Amino acid sequence: MSRFSTIKTIASTLTVAVALGFVMQYGESDSGAGTSEAGSDNRIAPQTMMMATNAQGEAVFGVPDVVTSPLDHASNVRPIVAVDVVYTELDPPSLGTIQSNPVDGCETALTAKRHAAAMIELTVSAPCLQEEDFVIQHESLVIAGVTDDEGLAVIMAPALLAQASFSVAFDNVLEATTDIFVPEIRQYDRAVLQWQTADNMRLHALEGGAGIGDAGHIWSASIHTAEDARAGTNGFVAFLGSTDTEIPYQAEVYTFPSGQASRDGGVTLMVGVGVTKDNCAREIDAATIQTSAGQILAQSDVIVQMPACDQVGEVALQDDKFTDLQLASN
């Protein structure tokens, strides 16, 4: 047989094979039509015929072993609620990005040093975060601060526990922590009032039955100091935090030397808030913490109800936000 005849035979064979494949497929569709129920869609798509070449270069015909079907993407779509629906703050704080590989020379450091009446001097060193807001946290106490043009800041904070841990965060990112042992906290009781608004809130302590303005009226504007508390004569109130930050975390802390008091009596704790046109007839959210001898006794969220707007310029005093202290001389 000549080579030309061989090529013609192969071509004819290919043509017949392909034709038979299509006839068989459409024949199957037609035979199915005769047995289907009336009114049903009996159209069946023809199977795909595939031609490929094997390792020897020979033509191979067949049907794919894997049958795929299109995905129903619509059924896999999940509706999501808009962020501003579930997070209703008008100006939410920005979230920072954790830096896994800090740049050399930009590490933030936090150090602690003990002072009188179990107060702690905290030093923040952040050379690459100049004039930036930061937040100091100790247990549930949170206070704000700002670094200077060299990335430094020094603030005072009270120890609430004998084994005290402090942390500093910038833009919601934890940057540094420090621990310090404060055994002298066992000689003191503390009451903390904290808030995160621009309101002028103050913590007033009335020692030994004193009234507002008497010698036993202790608050952040009086002359009483941590040295007085260490001497056992009276307590003192310290203001903490900053109003120059995006979120002004502030606090006032009253400290009384319960372990070395020189007299009997009690302490009435009061919250004072200046009434302004912005907060009158409204509620102000705050939080309180009370400790005794280095142990946290109570933590709670409180609401301060402000008086009507005809009292703008006055100071509203409320005495039901803390448990009053009972003193016994030693």
C-alpha cells in the first residue's frame, strides 16, 4: 500500500470516529426524549469529546474522568452590616499597626521608681514617637499622657497592688511593660475616680466628719501631700492624666494611711463635677476602684447624673459612688 493511501485511510478513520461520537451523543438525547414526562425539560447537553496525544505521539480519544459543575456563587454570598451601624462613634480612635520588626534605635522603654505613699514615678522613653499620645495602664486604671519633642514623658501613678505591673501603649499598640514590687502599699487604702471626657470631675474626701472647706476636706487643690500620708497625719488626692490627648483618660486618686492613722473616725468620699452648658441635664460615665492594704476590693462603672441647665457654673456633689472608709488609730 502506498503512503498516500495510508494517510487517506487514517483520515477517513478519524472522520468516522468523530461522526460516530456525535451521533451517539445526540442519539442518547433523542432516546431520552421519548421516555421523559410531558412538560419537563428533556434537553441534555452533549458530553465533551476530548482528543489528546500519548507519550508515543498516538492520538487518544476519550471523555474526561472528572466531571465539574459550576459553583452557585450567589448562595455563598454573606451580607455584612455596615461598620457605622454597629460602631456608632462619630470619631472612632484610629487603630495602630503592630510593628513586628522595630527599627534600631526606636525601641520604647518604660521604667518605674517608688515614691512616698506607694506612688510610682513612670518614665516613658520613645525616641521615634515625639509629641505623641500614649496610655498608661495598671490593672483597670488607665491614664493618658503625651511625649515631648524628644519622645520622653514622666508621670506619677499610684500602685494598687504590691506586685504592680504597668504598660504603655501608643495608638492602641502595646509598646513596653514594667513590673515593680511595692510592699508599702499594705499601709494605705485608696479610692480612684476615672473618666475619659473633658468634664471637670473631682474626688473629695471629708476626713473625721469634716465639711466642705474645713481642714479635713482633702482634694486635688488642697495642700495635703504624699509626705503627709507617709507621716500618718492625713490623706491626699492626686490628679492623673491629660486633657491634651485624643481620648483624655483622667483620674483622681485619694490615698489614706490606714495602716498608721493617728486617730479614729471615718472618711466620706464625694464626686464633684462642674456644671457646664455641655453636660447639664445629662449623664456622665465614670468608673471607680477601691483598695485596702494592697488588695482591690471593688471596681464598678458609675453614672453621674448632672443637674438642670439653670445650675450652669455650680458644682454638683454626689456622695453615693464610693463606700465610705472607717478609720481606727494605730
